[in-house]
Amino acid sequence: MGIPSERDREAKGNPSSLSPIAHRPLPAAIRLQKVIADTGLASRRKAEMLIAGGRVTVNGQIVRELGTRVDPGRDHVKVDGRHLKPVPPETFVMLNKPEGYVSSMSDPEGRPTVADLLGGVGPRVFPVGRLDFDCEGLMLLTNHGELAQALLHPRHHVPKTYRLKVKGVLSEEEIASLERGVVLDDGPTGRAIVKKVGKAEKNSWLELTIFEGRKHQVKRMFEAVRHPVLKLTRIRFGPLALGALPMGRYRFLTDREANALRDLVRSRTTGNRREAMGDRDDRRKTGAAPPAHRPSPTASRRRVRRTAC
Ligand code: URA
């Protein structure tokens, strides 16, 4: 902006003799209240009040003029004596995780983690769900915590597709039971889609789409029909497809992919709300009782944590 930076003042040697408005035309200049609001510290209106109240300094000098423009890359803006923290850009990364990597950012046992594969990403990102140590394929990582939570929430039924090799050849009846839902020790699984994609003499290649994400769910589903999983690769997560991303490599999502994730969450959220409202309206019309079993808030929180794969 037009206010001398600390560097400028140091160079001139006499900070107090400089006018706050210098004559340095900078194209990146942004209105001060917007710079403050963009960090999430305050709304733009509140930021204007902070400025007018003399609580904002730019390069060490109090600024009360609302139209003042600053260059966030150069100027030091403080509110109540504290530097504004820059907000990192929303970042979405797709990784093709290899076997032999833990799908978290650190491992108490010292094994390789996905963090080892993310050099150069920039902002700190976190995995959206997990993939077992001995599984590979598509992992989404982001610094958008709210979106990550929504994608993992069991209520949103985000589809995940796995390509897998299993022991033996499945009968039509076994496939139908996997698609209907099999009983696991933590309850029956929801609907699934199974597609045969290849057959060897002793093993089968399949694609499985599930709409939930319990721990080791795919392995446990196939154990339930006595065809243990020999190899497991996640190839799709919601609107994202692994495609030809090489093993162990990552790429940033395109804007279209990131928007598809946002749209998915938005549509599921409004859809669910509408469903819930519809339910309630139907009950009001028919006088029916609410559903007998509603999981407690703690139970649903527990389930969110369990939504892992
Ligand atoms: N199901 C599993 O069993 N493991 C995974 O890593 C993901 C889904």
C-alpha cells in the first residue's frame, strides 16, 4: 500500500519522519478491511469498526481511514498489536498410496506414512479417511476440515469403489448377499454393488462400490462370504477417479474436481435435510410415531470416527 513498510523505514533510518502515506504505487493493494476479513478474524463490517476504533496498525502506524489500501504480501498489518495470520488457500490433493505406507501423517511405530509422499504440497493437509497399510490407491487429502468431515459422515453415503482380488470364485448367490448386505460384528452392511471384472482359475477380480466406510470393511465383507481379500485398491472416491496417477505420486485436484466435492456435500446436506423434513411432514399428516431407534448424539459421533476407509 501507500504506507511505508518496516523495511522502508529501516532503510530511511527515521521512521517517525515519514508520512504514513508514501507514494509507492502497488497493483496488489487491497482495502484494509477486506484484508482483515479475509483472515476470518472479523466480518468486513467488524473490521471497519476495528479500523475506525484505532485498533489496526499498518507498518507500525495506526490507520483509521477505511479506504486505505495495503499489500498483504509486503505490509505488516496488526490488530490489537497482533499480526494477522494469513489464511492458507484451500488445498485438495489426490495421492495414489502404495502398500506399505500408513495412511496418517505420522506413525508411532515409525513406519513410512503418506506424509513422506507429499513433499512440495505447501499447506498442511490431512487424509480424508484411511486406507489399510497393506492396501493401495486413491486417498484424498485436504486442509478443508469441514468438507472432510462431511465427506466422511455416514449420513452422506459417499460412494467408494475398490478393485480387488479375492480368493476363489464367487457364486451368484454370494454376490447377491454382498450386494444386499452381510452381517458383520458391528452390524449389517448397507447396499453394495459388485461387478466381476476378471476371473483366474483360483481367484477373482472384482469391483465393489460401498456407500459407508467402516474399519476394514471390504476385507470383513469378503471374509463373511469366505473369500478373503488378496489385494485391494481404491479407484474411486465420490466424484474422484484415480485414473492413471502413478503409484506413490500425488496431484492437486482441478477446480472442477474440488467443486464436485463441494457440490456433493451440498446436495447430500440439503437432500438429507429435505428427507428429514419430508419424514417429519409425513408423520405430522399421518400422526405416526417417530422412528423407534434414534442413535444418541454420542453414538453418531462415535460412528463418524469409525468412518475410516
Ligand atoms: N476396506 C478395507 O478393508 N480396507 C481398506 O483400507 C479400505 C476399505
